[in-house]
Amino acid sequence: MRRPAPPAKRMTSEERSEPFVVEVGLATPIALGPNGLWPALDATLAFLQAEREGKGRIAAPFPRIVPPLTALAEDIYAGTVLMPDPKSLRYLGFVSHPHTYARKAIRSLDPEAPAVLNNEGGGPFAALPRTFASWQVERAFWWGQGDREAVTALLLDEHGEPRLRAVGAQRNIGYGRVSSIAVRPLRQGFRLVNAQGLLMRTVPVRLATELGLPPDGDGLQAYIGTAAVRQPLWLAENQERCLIPLPPDTAYMSGII
């Protein structure tokens, strides 16, 4: 009597790792924050993971569906910033909107803290104007390395509709509305630097040599500054000295892309 074949081993995300590209269609202009940086793939996936699990931005760990850039940095991932299609990119100008901030305590770090901290100058809220650059772009791209099926499951629902509703700044008033998302395999491998010498994601200076990048940024379309390199991006302790990509729109206006 023949023995039944053993069940096929289920592959892990690391074993399914492959290069991929995410094409994002945009229905409305995208607005960029004061730092001018375009949204990063790892931050976007972490946000979607937290939303799906009903967790806060601090509590949700990053899904291990995109591998680290290097074993020395297990929380810095192989994904680029969103790169606009230069053929459809058009500068619209600056827009200014008043922002109302609730001065909330970080309750996940201090459960005993009050939900809202009082502002003696005007109650718990403060209205401040902020200025954003806006761009018209029909489509943009993320490049990454990882579990393409798992990335697709985060970005698209079971009907193939985008879970990601908007990207960039000012999303709550209609900027950066996502109309479509497609995740496809990439023939060539994931690269940190494109053919024009543009750095494709923020990289800590301490890791530059290991990743084959000049620590001083010489020869790269990048600059050195302070940036967050792990989630959550807004915590000061997650910031360090980095090679920071030249914003794609700046690269476009300079004729680099």
C-alpha cells in the first residue's frame, strides 16, 4: 500500500521574496509635506497593516513581507519612495490650508496620560497654517523586493479595489486620491539607485558602505540630513543621519528624470 504524499511545505514570505513594481493611478493632484519627500513603500504598507489589524501606528509591527536592506538593519526595508511618471508630472504650485491639531498624548506609551492635553492659549486645539507643494501626476511607481502576493493583499481588497485610498499630504481634503493599483513582478532586481543616479530611498549613513553607496553621497542625486528610518516615522528616536533621496519632483525639474 502506497503511503500518501506528504503535504507540500508552505513557503514563508522570505522564501517567496522577489522584485516587484507597484503602479499607482492618481485621480487628484498629490500634495507634499514641508520636507518635500514622496511617500515611502514601507511606511505605506505599515499603515495598511495597522489599519487592517485595528492597531495604532505605534503598536503595529511592520509586516515581514518586505525584507530588510541588510542584516545589520532589520527594520529598514527594501522599498523605494513613490516615483512619479515624468511624462505625466506637472507642477501646480503651492497651496496653504489651516490645520487644527488636537494636542493628544501618546496613550500607547503612557496609558495614564489624559486623552487631550490642555493648551492654555486656546483650549485643547490650535489652528496653524501649513503650506504644501502640489503636483498633477497620472501615475507613479514604487519598486520593492519581497512577498509580492502578501504586498498585493495589503494594497488591494478581495475584489481588486485599492485599500489605499490616498497618498501624500492633505489626503483628508481630497489630495492624492488613488484610482487604481497594480502589483507586477519585476524582471530586473531591486535597486537602491536608478540609472540616472537618483537614490530611491532614505538610507542611514552608517549603512552606506555595506550597501555599496558613498557615505558622503558623492555621485548620487541625494543629500545628507536627518530623517526617520523606521516606524513610526514621527518619533524623534527613530531619526538619524541619512542619505536622503533628491525629491522626484526636484529631480524632474532639474532634468534628472
